[in-house]
Amino acid sequence: MKQVLEFLGFIALMQGVMGLVHEFTHWHVGLVQKIGFLDGYEVYASVALLLLAFALFAVADSQKSG
């Protein structure tokens, strides 16, 4: 379970970073800008993904490794 949470945290972290990179550099990376209902709220969604990633890492860290 710990590895699954870490993997999901990594995916959320990368998508959040790529969403912010897209917003500030206009490079076409990440999935946040491709989701239609987030149009105009990409920065907020990217920050929310970053917060979700840190929460997932915290929960994964609290899990027993065995």
C-alpha cells in the first residue's frame, strides 16, 4: 500500500509541476490544461495537485513498511 501511495503522490507531484510550468512558460506539458472544465483554473488545480502529492507522501510515510 505504501508503494501505491508513493506512486500516486509522484504522479500528482509531476502533474502539478507540469501544470505550473505550462502556465508560466506556455510549454505544452502535463494534463491539467487538457481538462476542459478546469479552463481558467489551471494554476489552482496545479497547486491542489501539489498539496495532494504532499498529503499522499505523508500518509505513505506513516504506513508500516512491512
